[in-house]
Amino acid sequence: MKNLFDIQVWKQQLGLLPIHLNPLKENEGHMMLNGGNGDFCLQTTDLEAENIYSKSWSSSTKNYIIVKDDNVQIYNWLNDKKETVSQKIVSENFNKFYNYLLSKSYKSSKDLVPFIIDIFRQFRNLTFEKSNPVEALNLLFGLLTSLEDDVNNFDNRKWGLDEINFPDKFGNYVEQLQNGISNIRPELDLIIRHSAGILFQEAQKEVLFFNPQRDLFGGTSSSLSTKTSLYSSIHYTPPFLSRTIVENSLRNINLEVDRLKILDPACGSSEFLIEVLKQLRELNYQGSVEILGWDISETAINTSKFLLTYEKRTIWNDRLDFNLSLVEDSLSEDWDNDIDLILMNPPFSSWDLLSNKENRDAVREALGNSFIGKKPNQASAFFYKALNHLNENGVIGCVIPSSILTLDSYSKLRTETNDLIDIKLLGKLGNFIFEDALTDVSFIIGKKPKTNHIPTIIWTRNEKGIAQEALRDLRKSIYNNQVTLDKPNFSIYQPISFPILKENWQPISLENHNFLKIIERFINEKKLFRIEDIFSVRQGIRQGAKDIFKILDSDFVNLPEQEKKYFRPVVDNDAIENGQLFLIKHIWYPYNESGILLENEESVIENTSTFYNSNLNPNRLILEKRAGINQWWTLTRPRNWQYKKFPKLISTEFGKSGSFGFDSKGNFVVERGNAWIPKKEFTVNDYYFYLAFFNSTFFDNLLSIYSKQLAGGKWYDLGKKYTKNIPIPNVHMDEVKNSDGYQRLVDIGKELSEGNTYTKSIADNILEKYFYPNA
């Protein structure tokens, strides 16, 4: 039986990070941390447990576990209940035991965070700060100090706060806080160490409507109407991610040095900085720490100052120095060149969202010549600047947009990164990391100097909750010296070489990694070819105004005959399903092989009076405001390659298998989609061959390796940029054309075009047998 009094057993079995409840009392117990749901308190010593409910409630957990004698005791403050399970049962059923704890860890309105947020919202109704609630947040921090000091003798320097003018009847709030919930009193130390970050996230919400009403006793309402700001510099880093980045960054730091210099240039509420201090304490680091933190938010800097002041006073004393600065743009600041560790979740602002010329100039200057293109994401500049300001043994742990790993415009940045640092850990986590945005998130941990190290790769399925599960298993694998984990929803492994794909750094599953090795060999042997060798993938037209030019087929039928020739069937995301092309809408397309047919407004009125009066003229002001047009009644980008009618394969703009159709007569105009035009002449059967291929679930597997997965995880970008490198059979090769597999796929393509989808599943077996053997 496992020794449950040994904290190492709990670490190895559950993959949670133990942090002492009280860093100054080694034997008091631990917080077992993953990052929110599933955290619990654990005591494995013989000391008498005190204030069990206060500790678990104040640390935003539900359960307090005590290993005692032959049993494991579970205390849950929400249920006010104690349960006892034998150590033997827990030891033999760790996963079931943890799943049971998870079932009892659900969020409730009585949790610490909603309790304190309720008070904070009362302060916001008191201060009427629509955004950047500096005064309300200071009142909240001042209130928290009442758990240790008398606010009537408030010492702002002790707490790292500005002077606070406490409002009348502030004692009511003090009483409300100190009473807690159901006679469970809050503990300041645990609130600050484990629950403060979420309050900063709440502070970023802009108030739409205040509620100034007072109750009969002069109390303030906590009712507010708020919205979350999506401005990229304040995407709150969830604890499970910051914890993982800090853990794995510190694995690469020499903790024998006398002093560590740590920077977070977009520190927010110091989620990274507080986490690194906690973990350094757990690792028994004996040296001193110098911290630098910058942010553009005053509430962020005030929060960080409050938290770090507390850490310095209670734990680190003269071994911690910190310097926090409110800045207009961290990229414009002078960064030191001797930094041991840079931890950051930089702003993910796109170029178009950068607020002014100075911000854009700072991005350009930071990137120098490492970016190919015109519109870099601000995060890429933070990342590259950080690389160049680490010392000779420095480490970086950074959250990044996944686009940095995949887009061609960042290829030079990736090359220079690979020249500067050893990448130790690279993970793609998907679109469900930030609570307030569907940004595709990855993270990277690297160390100077550059050697020939191959990184560990983390791939996760792009679904909610998977990333947290994967990072817990990453921790478990490290505790157990396990090199590879391959599960249906995530993979953790070290590839044969890096990058896995020559063109980008996209992490893929272990299964796809092994599959890729085989099909890339087929490329070298000229058994497969890239899509870009066979097809020219072209983007569809752009109207420049939403759906003004499109009409339903039923409306097209009722048009006068002389007007119908100015319309063509249109392909958008609704026109293709399971390989079949449907005529649902027509689009205004007054062009032929020679160009535009209606060169002036008089000819438009004369030839298409019905459509002119129903759609064009009523929307004239909208159409005239479009950029880049010569005549207001024309499409913004008609794509002159569509003037001539010719057979073509068509895909939707975003999709997967089933999202391809065959326009055999060339009548359709592609709008929100792509035309797949052969670079060499095709027979009709060639088109049907590829129709079957692109609509196979086998092709989904190829998309998952090479293309960009969209939010929700079910769709891929089918444009040229993301599909050009996919290896496919070449119908111009005799061994392809003369194979039995060719004719069988042709037959399937014909069936699909007629709506017979039952044949789709057969295509996979044919592809694997004839064109991707042993893959």
C-alpha cells in the first residue's frame, strides 16, 4: 500500500503542485494545486488541524483532506460534512478518489471569490468609476487589511497602498468581511496568496450601469451591469497556465546563484511574479530576488504593489527587492541585459488594434528585421525583445499567440529564436484558455545558450478543459520520469527532430507525428506531392457590403429574363454539404470574359431596373463608401479569374471533409470560399478523384497536421496559406492514374456529387491501401 503520509505519493499520483499553506510553518499542510477546479488542502502530519473550513474557503477550495491513522478524512466546508475513507481504498483508487473530490469542488455563490467580488461591486457603486477602478480597488485592499490591522489606524506604507479615504460606515464592510460565510472567517494570508488574481480580472470589467440606491441602513448595492474588456493587454493568465510556465522555467534555472533577476514586462496583477516567489520558497531557494514589473494599467500596478509588499514583509524580508512601474508602453522602455528569468503573458494586440503610431513604431523597432510582412502582432515584439535581453544563461517562459508558430510572416522570427535559445517546452493549448476571448494560445519555455536540445511538445485537442488536464498530466509525467504520454485528447512527447514540420512549429499529436514521418518520406520519394504543386488555390470574391448583391434562388426565378444574365449561382458556406454542391443563392455578377458588362449607371438602370430598384439604389450610400472601387454598383473584388466559366473544385472558406464540391460546368462564382484550379489540365475523372479525396475523413487527418484549427476545434482554414504543403497523390503520375485506387475514388467522387454520402467512408480504406501504405 502506498504511504499516504508522504507528500511525494500525492504528487506522483495526481500531478498536483504542493505549496505550503503557511510558508513559515513546514508542518501545517499543503495546498495541492492544479489551477482552480480540483485544488484541495492536504495535511499529512500529526498536528491537530485548526480552522479547517477557514483555510479551505479562504484559499478558494472546497475540500480539506487529513491523513490520520489508517484513514483519509475529507472535510467540505460547503456541505459542513466530514467523510472518512480507509487509506487502503484511496491508495488503490487514486483516480476515483480524485474524481470524487472534483465532483465536490463545483463553484458556488458562497465561495470566497463571489463573496469578495460582491463587496468590491458595492465599492464600485460607491466610487462611480466606470473603468480603471483605482479608488474602489484601494478600498477593497484597505478592507482586506482589516483582517490583520485596525483600519482606524491604517498604515498605508506597511501595505504598499496609497492613502485611502475610508467612507462613512466603512465599519459595516469590515464587519461583513470578518463575519465571512456561515461562520467561516476569512484568513488574509491565504486570500492574498491564492485568490487575489481573480479580483484583478473583475476590476477590468467596465461598468455599463451603476446602481446608486442605498438600503434602509445606508448600505450600498452590489448590483452592476458590466462588460469584459477584450483589449488584449488584460487577458488574465489562468493559474493553471502561469503555474506550469513557472514550474518548467525554474527547472532550467540554476538555484545555486546568490541573486535572481526576474522581469514581467506586462505584469498585470503579478500572477507570474507571485507564483514564482511561492515556488522559489518551496524549492528552498536561499538567495535574494530582484523583481521588475511593468504594466499600462494603474489598477494592475496597484494590485502588484499590494501583493509584493505583503510577500516581502511576511516571507522574504530583505531578500526581495521589487520595482513596479506604470508605463505607456513596455516596448518603449529600456530593458536590462542581465535578466535571469522573463515570465510574461504579453498583450495579444493585432496591428490594427494598436492605438497609435508610437505603439506601432515600438513594435517595429523591437522586431527589427525578424518579421516578414506589414502587420505583426504586438506579442511577437515582446517575445523577441525578451530573447535579446536575457543574460547568457537566461530563461524565458512566455504565453504567445499560436500564429507565431505557424504563419509564414513569423518564419524569420522562428529561425532567429531557434538560433538564440534552446526550446525546452512548446505547447499549443487552443482557444479556451482566456475567459474573455477565443484567442488561439500557445506557450514556450526556452533557455540560453543555444545547444542542440530537442524540445518536449504538448499538443491538445481544441476543446474546453483539455489544456488543464494535459498540463496536470505533464506535471505527473515529470514527477514519474515518464517521457511520453499519448492520450486521445492530448500528447506529450519529444519528437525525433524539431521543428516537426519544416515550414512551421505547429505542435501535432504523437499519432500524427508518426504518420507525418511516413508521408514526408513519400514526398521525398516522389510518391506524393504538395497541394501547391498541383492546385492553384484562389480566394473567392468580396462584395464589400454584406449580402446586398446576393439573392435567393427563388428571387432569381422571379427576375425578368433580361436581368438573369447578370447573375450567377454563388458558392458560400451554405452551398456545399458532404461533397454535394447546392444552388441556393445567386449573386450579382455583371462580368464576362472581357470584363464588366455595365459600364455606367444608365446601362445598369436600363438593363437591370428590377434589381437596381430593389437592392442597388436603396443601398447606394453603403456601396459608395466602400474602398477601392471605381463604380459603386460593382463588387469590391470580383476576381477576374472568375470572368470565364470553367470546371473547378470548390471548397468553403472554413471547413473539413465534406466541404468540397465539383462545379462541372463552371457556372458557379466562388464567394466565401476557395476555388481549387489545376495547374495542369485535368480530365473530368481527375476532378472526381480529388473530390473523393478532399471529402474523405483521411483528409481531415492531414488538415489537423498542416492547417489552422479554428475555435471549437471542428473546422480548419481551407485557404492556400494553410493547405499548400499538404501531401496528396498526383493524378499526372502514371502509377496513380493506372491504379485500381484511382478508378475507385473516381466512382466515389461521382456518387458524392449526386448526394450518395454512404460511399464517403470507403475512401479512407482506398487511400490507405493505394496511396498512403503503412501510414
